[in-house]
Amino acid sequence: MGMPVTALQAQQTAPSAAGDLVVSQRDSAKIEGWYGVAGSLVTYSAHRTGTDQATLHVEVNGKPLDVTVDFAARTGVWDGHGNILGTEGKMALGALERALAGRLAPKRSPLGPHEALLYRAVMYWSEAPAGLVLASDKIGSVPERHGAKDPRSTGPHSASEESCIDPVTGEVSVLCQQSNEDGVWYIGCSGSWVACYDADNRCFSCAYETVGKARDCWGRCGGGCCVPDGLGIYTYDCHDHDTCCRYRGGCTNPWDSECGDEYWEADDDFLYGRQNCGWQC
């Protein structure tokens, strides 16, 4: 058994601007190492705890993140320990996703649950709004569906910039902010699909948006196109999140947590979604 990777050990080699991925141990029960890019450092240690179960501990510039998963039962627990990743942390995790895709080849190679959890969790955390407080979140057993959604079943179909502030109380109206958890509901790899989201100054609304290669892989659970060996998972929840990020700016602004509810609603899609689209570049 190897010793756990520490930040001090990882820092003995300075991260390069292009990115350095080190896998210090990889076997049927464990994978750990570190990744450095442009001054950011990510350490990771994933352990297989059963046939389809695993745990993962990651530190992004010293900020701990944890997740446990049971792929067979389709349950899990995220714990961000109240951390905020910021722009630098998001960029480092996005680059690590691409590096892990090249090393693990999740699209082509069978992975152990600890390896699958590492790749999928990094993919998910890299999509967190830069200013979002990452708290604890549990995932229950979720449904899996295919086919087009009727936008009339999801809420108002208006794209107007209507204020969500109640003029009487001065607070955000609960009628404007709605949950849109779809389980794992797949969309196509191209064409127009309905996306629904809300924000502080925009009530819950739905509109059709183009997905796929023509729009930088909008709708993919993960960081866009050109991840050759990455997973091509396209779902409604990831489409909602991408749409909110694109129009509200809440995923890159380090002082903004807009699109946080859309992000949380996509957590099961990242963990359990099956590849339904090929490599798009």
C-alpha cells in the first residue's frame, strides 16, 4: 500500500502552466495522485469500498471535497464542507477532467467504481458556479428517462426578465423560484431542446435552446467539447445548468452563486448518467 498523497509532497514539483497529472498509485482498490496547473494544485484519493461502492477525497488548493457513492443502489452523498472553489479552482478541475479522460479513457475502458467516481466527481465539481458554497447533499435512487419533455409540464414558458422580488416583502418570491429536478432524463446530441431555469432577477421560465457541437456541446454533463475519451452524457438537468450559466454569468463570476440550484439538480446526472452521445469536436 502506498502512502496518501499530501499537498506538501505534490508541491515538491512545481505545477506547469500546461498541467501535470501524476498517478502515484492505481490498482483494483485505489487510485490517488495529484494534478497541478497554472499555480493551482489538486490532490485526489479514491478507494473502492465494495463491488459497486467507492469514496473519494479531493483537495483543490487546500479546500477539501468528499463524496461517497453506491452505483448499484444509485445513492450517494456529496460534502463540499462549505467551501467555494472560485475561478482558479474551477479551471484546475476542468483541466483535470480532460487529463483524467486521457489517462483513464472512461469511454473506452471498463473502470472500477473508485476510478469512475474520481472521473465523474471531478467532472461535476468543475461545473460548480464559482461563488457557490458547496454544502452537503444526498442523492436518493433516481429515475432514468428518455424522450422530449413537454415544456407546459415544467412551468411558465416565458423568457421575460420579470423581477422575482416580491414588492410587498422585498424578498425573492417562492412562486418565481422552482425546483426542476428531472432525475436522469436524456436529451439528444443535437437540435433544440427545452431548457428551464430561474435566477435572482429572472422567474422560472423555459425556452428552446440548441445543444451539441454547434454550440460548444451545450447540454453535455461536463466541460464542453473536445474531451476525446470523456463521457458524452447529455441530459435536461445539464442543459438547464448550461443555459443558466450562459445567460446569467453565474458559473464563472467568483462573487456570484447564480445557477446553484440548477447545479445541484444535475448531481445525479453526473454520477449515474450513461453515455448517450459520442465524441464531439
